[in-house]
Amino acid sequence: MSDDNESLSSVSSRRRAFLQTLGVGAAIGVAGCSGQSSDADLLSADDLTYLAPREADDFDALVEERKLAALEKVLAVEEAGQLVSDAVSSTAYHRIFSEYDFVEILAPHEMTVSGSYEDETQELEFSDIKQIRALVDRENDQLVQLDIQTREAHVIERSNEELNTNTVTAALENDTISSVLEDKDWYVLAADYSIITAYSEEYPIGVVTPVIFNWNDKGDDRRAIGAAVTTTTLNDVATENEVLDIYQPAQESPDPLSGIVSEVDGNDPGDYQEGAIEVPGEMDDTDWEIRRPSQTIEQNNWTISWENTLHDAYRVEASYNGKPVFGDESKVPWMLSDYEPFGMAGPGAPSGRRNWHFWDTLGFTGPGVIEKHDLSDGFRIRGSYHTGSLDHWEWRFGQNWAPYRYLIDWNFHEDGTVDVTSRHPTTGFRTTNGYPKYTFHFAVEPAYDAATVSVDDGSGWSTVSSESRFDRGDIERLRVESADGPEQLVISRPGQQNYALQYDPETIEYDQTLEGVTGEMIEDKQYLDPENYLQDRSLDGERVYLRMYSSRDTGEGTHATTEPFAFRFTMQAENY
């Protein structure tokens, strides 16, 4: 058995153990059989309700285990498995409904590139796009409904206006890179990410750029090639563009979906219906009304205003029963992806070579808010962020470098509870590019002009008089109380590290401009080390700001497509 299959088998064992904890009993019969359909038996969007995180006995387990469980059922269908095996690339997505797991696979079978990086634009055409959708009964782990369609060909027009052509030219002058790209239909995936990438202590953020080349890798022994190239300035001194290192991920890099196809070959998926599957609250590929720059939603006792930003994902301002809960600096400022050995030698610089460090300014890395989902007693707004995706849903085809995609959900419930979750990563990938440690940064502005802060360590509440750090192992809850009324915000599921701080606009309210991002990332560099924020200022009767951090070391494995994971923070608006 191959290492990949051993890894998949291990995950399968954990998934089966998880199903047992749910008390899986005898299978419930499903009307119809494979290859047949009846409109009366097909599930519709009206039959599907999104599962809220708090409705799950173990939300993390649902995220981590159920995607693979559902994919194993879908890819046991011979036609689906063959379509994945024959594709140029493929990517799997997972939605969690109250009784069902929904999975979608997008798999183009042809891809062509027109134009050059030296042209104003370059076009990528994906064609013969197979869309595989399925619903799997979670209790019985049984395929219920399957739909396979061919989508129309689609062209992505890429502008090269902002491309750092100097670094591309330097990379192409490298003999290894030029040899690999010879006779390939290639395009430049990235060559202008220097402001979010560090390479070593000598080459921190702002002075090195990953230049990454992709192509139609069908039948090739390589998936992509990338170079670390210095930019035109280093420590304010003009330099030549220099190739520091080259990455050549080969075809033996984990290919999660193909691995599943091999493992489930010959398995009987059981009886299921065939028919179109519509998803409630799904992003419309052509009419993204929810993606307006800002929007206000009034529902379930909440008034929510959100705003897409240049680099802070989307900021949320919220009132409950007509009273303010969150100020508009409540947001996800960044995601940090760091590689072995994971240590940071200083702000903006990883501690060793070949230790890429990505600071994802989320406004740069995705379309922002794309969907609204109704829950049984509330609603959520969902933001999608994936390095390189911007506003192109078509990047979900799997032509991606590594697994940087984040689904950030704010879940609002009519009893005043708010769950903020982020699922990582949920797409396929072209290379593993190392095994990252992810750090998720969540910031909350309680909407009180003056407040007091308290913590509960299990023995009762105690007041915190000055700026402090609290680790999850030392506290059970964190509370911010308004000094002008009975309202309070109680954090019952905090981060692994939590910082109660006096509101300081100098380190919070960054300009939503490229200059603002550059100043925050390259000059201030405070975003990396939260300890920088602690200045022993008073919290008593002050405007308060909370920064919460959680990390996850994904370790080795095909985590990108088949083993997603989640971060979760829970808050309660009380005395409203």
C-alpha cells in the first residue's frame, strides 16, 4: 500500500470511529436505486437547512471527518471516479446541512493558455468542465442523490498590469526554470506577492517575491515550478533580481481525490437517486448581489452591517434588540501560514531558509462576502478567501498553489449568541508546499464607549484593571461590560491566546489603501507578535479592544482537500 493510501486509510478509520460516536444504527432505506430518478423522491433546496456550529455535538469533527466520508461515497460511483481521474485538476467543496453532507467536485478536462506575461492580458480557458454534486445522509453514511453535469467552457482574462515582470524575467533566465517550461502552455500564477511573503531573516517581507508558473499538467511529471526572487530593492538599496531558490513539486505530490478513487474502487455506493441538486443560499456565478461593497441585514433581533475591506477580510458592525454589540473594527485582520521549523526570528522574518511565510491580507485574497445562509434560529454571512482567487469563482478548479483558502462565517442567533468560525483549507491544491502552521487572528471591538473587563477562571469573575494576556487553559470566559448600562459581551469560547487591550486607533484603524497595508506590514510589523500590543494601559472605564489568536499545526497529510479543520469563537450579547 502506498503512503498516500495509508494516510487515507488512517483518516477513514478516524471517520468510522466518529460515526460510531454518533450512534450510527441500521441503515434507513432510500427510495429508488442507482441509475433511476423520481422527482417525488429528489431532495430540493427547500429540504436543506444549514447546520449551525452550535447545533453540532462536535463541530470540529464534522468539519474534519465528514468531507472525506462523503467523498468516499461519491467517488465509489464509477462514472464520478473516472471523471476525476481523467481531469486536468479537480477540487472538492463541502457544505454541512442539518441531516446531509453536500459535496461538489469541479473537474475541467481541458485547459489552454493564450498570450504571454508580457502582453496586457493573458487568457486561460477551461473546458469540458465536469460538475459532480452529491448529498450523503450523515447518520447512515449513505449516498442519497447524485448529479453530474458538464458546465460551459469558461475563459479567465488575467490582467498583467500589476505583474512584477522584472522578477518573472529573472526567473525565466534561470536554466532550470526555462528548461521545465519549454514547450509548455504556461502562465504566471503569481509574481507580485512580496508584501505578504517572507523568505528568510535576510530576506523578510517586502524584499522577496515568489514567482510561480502553472500549466496544464495532464500527463506531466511536474505540477508547477516556482522561484524565490529578490525584488528591486533590498534594505532601501537597489539590487539585481536574484533567484534565491527553486521549488519543483512533482506529480508524486499528494493528489487527494485521485487517492480516494483508488481506495474506494470496487466499493458499492448503494442505492441513490439521480437528479439536479440546488443549494440554498448558494453564490450565483453571474449575479453576486451579496458581494456589494457593504450591506445591512435585519433579521432574528439583529441588525448587521458588513463592509468588504482591502486587507481585513470583511468588518462587521452589529446591534442586538436595537442596542450596539460590535463596533465596525470587529474583523479578521490576517491569516498567518508558517512552515517548518515554524519559528519567527523577528517581525516579518521566518527563522530559517526554505521557510516560506505567508501573511494573508484577506481582502487581497478573495472576493469577500459571497453568501448569506438562513439557519433554524438565525442566519450567517460567509466570506471566501483564497490566495490568487480574487473575484474569480473559476479558480475553484484546483489550479492553486498550496491550500490557502478560508471560509469565514459569522453566525448570528436570535438569543444573542454569535459564533465566528473559519474553515481551513477546503480546496484542492497543486502542491503541498510544505506543511503549514496556521494562526487565525480574530479581533472584536465591543461597542461600548467605556467598559470594564473581567475573566472567569472557573472559580468566579475577577476584574482586570490593565491590559493583559489570557490563555485558554487559564480562563473559561472573558467578559466586557458597558459602564453606561447593563449590557455585556461574554466570550465563552475564546482563542488559545487572548489580549484585552485599550482601544488604540494607531494599531487598529489602518488605511484601506495599498500604502496602509505596506505601512502595517513592512513598517509597523506589529501584526506578527501580539505581545507588541501590550503597553500596560488601563482598562477601567476605557474603550476596549479584544484580539484573539488560535493556531493549528496541520502536520503531514493530504489535508487540503480531504482533511479540512476549523477555528471557532463564541460570544453572547447579554442583558439586552
